[in-house]
Amino acid sequence: MPKSKVDALVIGSGVGGLCVAARLVEQGLSVSVIEKLPYLGGRFSTRDIKGFKITTGAIMVPFGERSAFHETYRLMEAPFNVREGKGGFRYRLSHGEYDPPAEGGGGLLGMLEFATGDEAAAKALFRHFRRALGWWEPSDTISFEEWLSQHTSHPEVHNLLQGFCAAFIGTSINEVPAGEYFRFLKAMGRNNRYGIAVNGNIELMESLAESVANRGSSVVTNAACKGILVEKGRVRGALVVRDAVEERVDADFVISNAGPNRTIRLAGEENFEKSYLALLREHPHATPVFHVCIRSPEPLDPYPGIINFGNTRRLIFLECPTLTCPELAPEGMHITTTFSVPESSTPPIKRRQTIEEIMVDLEENFPSFHRKKADVMVTAHHAEWPSMRRWPGHPMPTKTPVENLYNVGDGCMPPGTVGIEACALSAKDVARQISSGR
Ligand SMILES: Cc1cc2nc3c(=O)[nH]c(=O)nc-3n(C[C@H](O)[C@H](O)[C@H](O)COP(=O)(O)OP(=O)(O)OC[C@H]3O[C@@H](n4cnc5c(N)ncnc54)[C@H](O)[C@@H]3O)c2cc1C
């Protein structure tokens, strides 16, 4: 069997995998990234469908000085072709729409005033939020909905915050742990800048991979890890199959971007101690999301930012990325991206019922939308290709019980973070642990 040796082997080229590879290369390690698919990026990539660049997952790209994702590109001097979102965030309830001020704060109070239609009631409720943000962070033993119900039963406040939780945190108001909601709000307060990848996510992932390759390391596609090698509690490398040839890659460190569950399957459950497995099984679910992509000459809505819905059954998010980046569609055409969540994030997912409800939501909110006439593509993301591998508030640690074996990606989201930024932060954390242990 052919053999090779690197300092660090990274399994998977998602955001977590490529960000950790970049940071380790930057520290001077030799790194090999192996990706089983023919393309890079995993759930942050692009499919070209008749000239439309459609995302395989994420659409909002964290951006700016305070983003760990953006920081990775600066470290590697890699091109970061992201255009800041043109619009802001718009909240829609059955009685109207609210656009928070672009700058200067006041967004949350304004949202509560909009939902209640009562300045005094909103101020009283806001005081509870302020205390939870500044003095007493609620524990994760109750859901955010339970926390909120102590202070208000106003249905529109619940509707508004259901839309917010589902769209921006990833699960519904009754599924987000109370503490995690407030940690997320604090993190959002530190940085809520986002952009859109001008030529699709794949360009960004290829840019990072190229910067890794330019420093003498390698990133290869169509290369699958078949097993992680563990001896005496320590990782030794992995077996990799590429072009039907099996190879042994020895490595001092193995970092898996395949998700904690798959990492265990690859390395063998017998190598993981009981407390780690118990943590994994305590809350084993991924977060589901339904992506409805509409291709049309006119955007479904002319608003250039993100619309968040609290007046719907399942629909929670709509953005037309081509209003910011026309490069994503053939000339004169648009992509409208919508995300929706099922009634419950716990499997089994009611696929047919959820899609039916999304279509009704779209028809009710957008009179110009006719499901039979529109060019509509529906993708249900769950199980092995979810929006996130674990529910926010229930992450696995990046470190595993097997020495020098780590996980990165959205199975290991640091508190208060989700999606791309969480993956980039998990990568930063692993690179720091490896550099401090060497
Ligand atoms: C519809 C949708 C919308 C989203 N919207 C947003 C958004 O707007 N903003 C945001 O920040 N986040 C968003 N997210 C979440 C974000 O896309 C993910 O959190 C992120 O992309 C996950 O990256 P990851 O590092 O966990 O790796 P993944 O994307 O899971 O990549 C892992 C890679 O590992 C490879 N792999 C697995 N097993 C092996 C093996 N044995 N050998 C070799 N390779 C292997 C896989 O093929 C894959 O390419 C969205 C997700 C979805 C699905």
C-alpha cells in the first residue's frame, strides 16, 4: 500500500476543514486536505444550474474586522470576493413590516414596540431582555420560549421571535436553549455584518484552498477517508481511497470536518470513552432547513436585504442575492432564496407536509408567486446534509478523547455562534490547541 506522511491530515473541505488547514499552514505545518466529493466547500459551495449559481447551503457570509472567517483570508492573503449585503434586516408580521435602524442600536426595543404596538409594554419587556443580556443570563435548562412566556404572552412577540430564532439561530423558539439565545444576541451585537460571495461560495473555498496549496500543502478532491488510525489512544493517520487506490497517510494530527458522528464511525467507537459518547447521544439531532430557490426575471420581492417572517407557518427567511450580486444569474435574471423550518426539528421530518405549507406561505405573502408557473427548486436539508450538524446550544467539543484527533465544523459550534462563523471559530480553536501543544 502506498504511504505518505504529513504533520496534519484534514478530512473534509467544508468551511471548518479549509479554515483549519489555512491556519495550520500559516503556523508552518505541512497539511493534506482530503475531500470525498468532486468539489470543495461541502455546505458552503455552489452548483451551476443553467447559468444560475445556486448555493449548496449558506447564503449569508460573515464579513468584516470581527469575523474569524474573514480573518482567515487576511492571514493567508487570499482573495475574499464578498460584497457586503445591500439591505438590512426587515421583520414581517401580519400587521406590517419593521426595518430596524441601520446603525446606533435600538433594534430590539423597536422590534418589541412594533410587535406589541404599545410603547410602555415594549419598554417593560425590554427591561427583562436587558437584564438577561447584562446581569443574569438564563441557564440552558429552559427553552427561550419558556423564558419569554414568563414575561409576555403577546402572540405577535412570540411570532416575531419565532421567526428570528428559526432564521438566524437555526431552530424554533421552543428548541433554542434560553441561555444560547442571549449568547447569540450578544455575539450578533459584536458583529452582524454579512455579505454575499460575488461569484458563488465555491470561488471563496477555492481561493482558500489555493492559498494552502501555494504554501506547499495539498487539497485534493475525490479522496475519501475510509478509516482513522488509532493506536494506544493516539491518532496515527488515516486510510484514504483516491482513484480506487488505497493509501496510508501518517499524520501527527488528524482533524475531521466530517462531523462528530462520522468521526467516531471512522475511528471506531471502542476508541472513545463513555462520557464523550454520552455527550454525543444526549442530543443527537441535526437542524433541518428547507431551501426553496426561485429563478425568475423579477425578484420575488424588491427589498435588497433579508426579510424575516413571523406571520407564516414554515417560511422564515427570504433574500434575493442577485440584487447585491447580479453575477450569480444570467443577465436580466434573478435568484430568490427562501429558507423554512419544519414544525419540529426532531426527526422524522414531515417532508411533504412542510413543502405544502411553504408553498401556501409563499402564495399568501407574494401574490405574484404561483407554484406551477414559477421555476422552483426545493431542497430539504436534514440528516447528513443539515443546516447544522447539532442544535445550537448542544455542541460537541473540538477535542476528542483520542489524542491529537479533533473535530471542526458546525458539530462543534462555540457558544452563541452558528453556521460559517462558528465553523471558522472551531478551526481557530483547534489551530490554537495544536500550536500551544507543540
Ligand atoms: C440551506 C442552508 C442554509 C444555510 N445558510 C447559512 C447562512 O446563510 N449563513 C451561515 O453562516 N450558515 C448557513 N448555513 C450553515 C453552513 O452552511 C454550515 O454551517 C457550514 O457550511 C458547515 O461547514 P462544515 O465546516 O461543518 O463542513 P461541511 O460543509 O459539512 O463539509 C464537510 C465536508 O467533509 C466531506 N467529508 C465527509 N466525510 C468525508 C470522508 N470520509 N472523507 C473525505 N471527505 C469527507 C464532505 O463531503 C464535505 O464536503 C446554511 C446551511 C444550509 C444547509
